Amino acid sequence: MAIFRVFGGDLEETDQGSIGTRSDLFLEAYSFFLKNPISGIGLGNFKAYSVYGFDYPHNAHLEVFTENGLFIGIIYLLFIAYGLFISKSFLRIIIFYFLLVCTFSGDLGYLRFAFIFILLSICINKESKKDDFKYSQKYLHKS
């Protein structure tokens, strides 16, 4: 429910912890971008400009635009679009995962996020075994 309150702009006093801070950081980064849309505030300069003293706005996508401006931000979006729409399904899953994680943080080093790679490797292993079985069955019947 807290996430719905964030998007609705209806934060309560109990939300002022992590959610409230992230909301403030998002608004701060967005205002930095609006003031410097072309060149951004400079790579790694978020902490220097931030009232809150955080190293990054806890949204890596917004950080790209805030620190680097529109040109680099558009290139970033093009790479994401290419990865999502042109690549194979497994790569799309990985890209989508990183996009999701980067939306709520910028820190991909959280240990709990590593579990997704365990699940993905299980899926890959299962699919490769199915492909190997189909391949062997196809050529086994021709003999």
C-alpha cells in the first residue's frame, strides 16, 4: 500500500522512512534534470548537489539523465530498447531484471538480488537439456 501512496502523492508520517526519503530524492533528481537537461549536473556529482547528502538518487535511470543530460540519457534508452526488443528471451529476462532493480536502487550488489541468477541458471539448464533431448531424438530416429 505504501507504494500506491507514493505514486498518489499521499505519503503518511509512517512512510517517511525509506519510502519518503526515496520520494524526496526522486523529486530532487528530477529538479536537477529540469535545470540542466542538456548537459546534466556532471557524472558523479549528485552528492555535491543533493541536500540529503546521498551519493545517488536511488534510481539509476533517473541518475543517468540527471548527471549526464538528454544526449547520454537517450543513448541509454536506445540500448535498453535494443536489448529488450531485439535480443533473445533469456537476455530480455536479465535486462528486465536489471531495469527493475535499478528503478528502486542503484546498488546491484544486494545479496538477495543474486537469487535471480540462480533461478535463471536453473531455467537455462532445463531448456538446454530439453534441446539436447530433442536433438538426440531427431537423429536417433534417422539411423
